[in-house]
Amino acid sequence: MSARTRRTGRARILTAAALAVAALTLTACQDGEGVHDEGASAASVSASATPTSASTAGSSSSGNSAAGKNASSSVHSSGAAKSSGSTGGKGSAGGAGGTGSGSTRTRCSTSATRTTATVVSRPLNHLLLTVTNTGSKNCDLIGYPAPRFGEAQAVPPVFEASKPQAVVTLAPGESGYASVLLSSADGSGSNGYTAKSLEVYFNDGTTAARPPLPAKGVHVDDSLRVSYWQSTLDDALAW
């Protein structure tokens, strides 16, 4: 074999080897780019997933915040309603327990009054009962007196037509009046007797005033009647 031929064959072998190395290098480069692409793709997926997760977390946080605000608003509204309800009742009038113009009325009693019994000339056979408030507060004379003469057991009936339009209220020092028809003026009454003592029960029916009667007593029969308490002497003696 000639030298030229040997050089040509060696050149071909070197060329083939170079091509093989180039092919291997190209293949390696392609494999590296494939791995790089996959890495970029994974990073892209991860990056894409992260905002979604963050968005979800943000949405959850926003929802929790809104829920918290709603709960706080609900509690505040509930508290306001309770506060409003607790003061609703304020300013109620009449009755015991309001702060308006209504107030508890005090009945007149023997402990804070003075009672007198006076026989009058007109009308005939009448006794005038006078009750004076000796206390420091107003009191009410409610209804009518229940006089008991001597040992009598029954309470005399009342002149219903004498009922006043309003309860008689006595300020300290003021007086109220009631009249008692002792006996019939024409002598038509029966079961008459002379009474020398008198007890006057007020509307509570438990305590009695004991005003003195004239020494000779008073004549009483079954015509006995009493008027309601009145604010003036004239109204009382009209019965």
C-alpha cells in the first residue's frame, strides 16, 4: 500500500471519528436542553400554582375577615338592642313603678288626722263629721265613713247620690266632711235609741277615730244614713 493511500485512509478514519464525536456532542446537547425545558416547565407549573394558592389563601382570609366583621357587627347590634330594650321601660306614667307623673296615693288614717263630730241645727237631726289632716303629706279620704253608735253592729247605708266626682284629697291642715242623718225628721223611724259614744271607721276598716258626743247623747233610729266624704261643709250637709 502506498503512503498516499495510507494517509487517505487515516484521514477518513479521523473524519469519521470527528463526525461520531460531533454526533455524540449534539445528542448530549439535545438531552440537556430537554432536561432544561422540563425544569422550566416545572417551574412554570409551580409558579402558576403559587398564585392560585395565594389567591385561595387570600380569598379565605378575606372571607374570614368578612365573617369576623359580620360577627362583630351582629354582636354590636345585639348589644345595642339589649341596651335599647333595657331602657325601654323608662319613662312609664301611672302605676307604681313609673318615673312619670303617677305616684302612690296615701289614704288618710287616724294616726295623721283629727276627727270631730258636731250636732248641727240645720238640717234637722244631722251630725257633721270633720276630718283634718294633721300630718305633713297629702292624704285621700276614700269612700265614706262607717260610724258606729254605741253598741251597734251594722254599718249604716250611704246616700249613693252623694258620691263626689273625685276622691277628696287633703293637704296638711285641710279638712274633709261627711254628714250623718241620725233619725227621721218626721218621727217615722223605728227602733230608736240614745247613743252616747261614737267610733268612726275610715275606709281601711281597721282603725277608728273616737270623737266625743254631747253629754246627753244623740237620738238614733233605723233611718240612719251617711254621705260620702266631701271637700266642703255645704256639700256634706246637702244630704
